[in-house]
Amino acid sequence: EPEVTQTPSHQVTQMGQEVILRCVPISNHLYFYWYRQILGQKVEFLVSFYNNEISEKSEIFDDQFSVERPDGSNFTLKIRSTKLEDSAMYFCASSETLAGLNTEAFFGQGTRLTVV
Amino acid sequence: AQRVTQPEKLLSVFKGAPVELKCNYSYSGSPELFWYVQYSRQRLQLLLRHISRESIKGFTADLNKGETSFHLKKPFAQEEDSAMYYCAPISYNNNDMRFGAGTRLTVKP
């Protein structure tokens, strides 16, 4: 069964460094998402992406964040200059459709980012 | 602003008891409603979607547009239902799918 894969599973980085979190969505999916979950807290929406552009972003997704679909298969989240409070589990998700009977977002297993 | 509220962070019931996980939303337009579940050490996955009017693993959810609620119910909880449950409306206008804070359901033997 196809699934969303994320790499790496765990990333440790120094404060101020740039990180790129990678996701390979399911191949025929068109809608892509990033979420984060700080330990013990809720799953927070960061950004949605469709047709090579951002559809919606939350207040968390500031200028430090960017997303890209560089080669038609990967979907990346870049954090330009990491802060301690960026430490969280980051989830990627993809969906074939946005609406209808078969709409379902499939989630990756997550990347745990630790900023030290 | 789009908002989804799950008022109970923790819910504990005994096996065989009914369970209801509450969800209220405030979204512009007519969002589509979903429940996602995360079992221990597994990834987030879809439990059910409103539009399908389905019952999955004995769970159902009724959309009440007047109360803007989408509560998840199961008449007889099982131990394997213990998990984190997230209510998630999605707005078609802008591809905005946000999760509620989640309810951790524990079903005791």
C-alpha cells in the first residue's frame, strides 16, 4: 500500500542553523500539508500546498519557513534559522482530492526535530 | 477565524460503556468534517468522514449544522479504541485543514 514517507526520522540541529525536512507524498496526490506537534501539545497546521503554490498558511508559518516541491516527487519544509521553540514533531500529509466521498489525508510517520 | 474545539483533553471509560468525543467548529462556508485517530506508535489516520455517513469500527459522527458540532460516538467502547482522536474540518475555499486539540481516550478493562 502506498504511503507518505518522511526523512529523516530524527534531526538534531544547532540553534540558528537551517534545516530541511523531506517528504515524499503518495504519487498521484495533488494536495500537500505540513503540520507540527510540540511535545504534549496539539497537532498544529502549518501550511497547505497545491498546484505549486501555497494555498493557506497559519500564523506559525512565518518568514522563517518555506515549502517547495522541487522535483515533482519531494515536498520539503525549510526552516531558515531554527529556534529552540521549533523543536517538535513535523508531519507531512498528502491527499488526492480535496472534497468528496474518498477524500482522505495520508500522513507520514513524522520527523522529530530537536534544536539545541 | 477558523476554529475547532475539542473540549475534553482526556476521556476515560470502562470497556463496554458508551463514549462520546465532542467537537465544535467555527468555519466560514460549509466545511467538510473528519475524525482522525492516532493509535500508540502509529501515524495519524482517517477514522471517518462526514460526507460518507459511514460507521467505522463502531464509531459514528453526526454533523449538527445548527450547533456546528460533529461529535464522535460509539455505543460500546473497546480497549483497542484507546487512542488520540482529532476532529478536523476542512475548508474547500482555501485548502485549510486544521485539527482540534485532540482527545485522548482511554478504555479501561
